Amino acid sequence: MASDASNLPAFNDSVQVQKHKFSALGLDTQDLVTLVGGHTVGTTACQFFSYRLYNFTATGADPSIDPSFVSQLQALCPQNGDGTKRVALDTGSQNSFDTNFFTNLRKGRGILESDQKLWTDNTTRTFVQRYLGISGLLGLTFSVEFGRSMVKMSNIGVKTGTDGEIRKVCSAIN
């Protein structure tokens, strides 16, 4: 259904909205951080984040972005440029399923606003830190937890036969 796609977290959702959407499906905050960590592979279009690079505030770019990273992103997505151009969600290891995505969040290098908020929000930062093995926190193994969260998610509203579809683009019906 089209409404299923609208229930996905949006690129600019607050952590509170993301948590609400996940909670409505029986998923918790750790599942949220873990599943968003799937952005360690894949790309997004400039149209979903370029607003953060230009006039986000009166003084310019989104202050949660590492200032040295802003110019790199602006080179990839010029103001009024091609909004469909694809950019890696995990700078530095876009083709590896690893924890570098979380390292990027800690460094202010989250591409999507909703992703970066996982670091700036106190209710989700601890999970990011645990995936990074921050001293003093009980560590989590991302690949193990991702598998657990995927299994939980795979049991939500299971459709069979002609009732469902395998999407070519997660956010849109075929």
C-alpha cells in the first residue's frame, strides 16, 4: 500500500517522530538506531539533504554538519544543481557493512538530517556510542544486532501471495 511507504521515517524527521513510527510497529529505540545503521551501504539523492548546505540557518549550513564536510557536500550537490544526483550515505566505506556510518555521525558527517540527529539526540546517542565501543559503555556488535532487528522487522504485518510486493525502491510502491 502507498500508506506503508508514508510510515517510513522521513529524511528530516526528529528523533521523537522516528521513535514514534518505530514504536507503532513494536520496535524500540535500539532497533531504530540499528536499522538506520543500514545506511552504512547505499546512497541518497541531493534533493533529500542539500537544504542543509545552503541557508539552513541565518548564518548558512546546518550547524550539526562538520564545517569541513559542508564544502565537500556542496561540491557534490551545488545549490540549484541536479537534485537526483546520488551521494553515498556512508562516506569512506559506502560498500562495506560496518560501523563507519556511526563514526560519521559522531564526526558530524551524517548525510541525512534524520541520521545526524541520532548523534545529537541524547536518547539515541548512547546506542551510537555502544556500536562505536565508546569506553565505559557496554558495547554492541552491530552486525549481530542488525540481524536481530531485521528479524523483528520482518515479522511486522507479513503479507503473502498477491497481498504484498517486494519493493524496488523502499520508499515507494512498485
